[in-house]
Amino acid sequence: MSNVIEDTISALQSALPPVFAGLSLDELTGGAINWRTIQNARSNPDVAIPPECFIYSGRKVLVRRDPFLSWWRTTLREQSGYAKQKIRHDAEPASSGL
């Protein structure tokens, strides 16, 4: 893995408590990780968030920092995976053929 990704994970390991309420994930990560997105991913069988990332207290979902960050590390990349489209502002609009 790259230094940028490892530095990001290290910063989060320093900032996050070992166990915390899932609902506080957005605030604790400065919005970098969204709890609703994680919950959606957990309900999607195509996304494999390891169950050991979570424990429960009644109905409250608690996140275990280290296993969670180990999984989240696998989702990170340094560059955008999306190619930027070039937009030509000088091009004529396509005619409708009417």
C-alpha cells in the first residue's frame, strides 16, 4: 500500500477510540466515512464487510476500530477511478434532424 493510504489509516487509528457507536462515525471521521453508506454496504451481499468489525449493545451497533480500518483500507486508492471527460465548449450542438 502507498504511504498516503497508510498515513490516512494511521491518522484515523490515532483519532478514533478502539470501540465507538456507529452513529458517531460521520462526526469522528470528519465526514470521510458515512455511517449510512456503511449500513447500506452491510445489507448488500456483494460487499463483504467482515462481521468482526461490529459488536452490539442492545440495538446499538458498535464499530471495532482496528478490524474496521483494516477492511476500509482495502477500499482506498490514491487516484480517482473515474476518467475525466473532455468537454468542448466550442463544438456546435448536434442538430435534432427535424
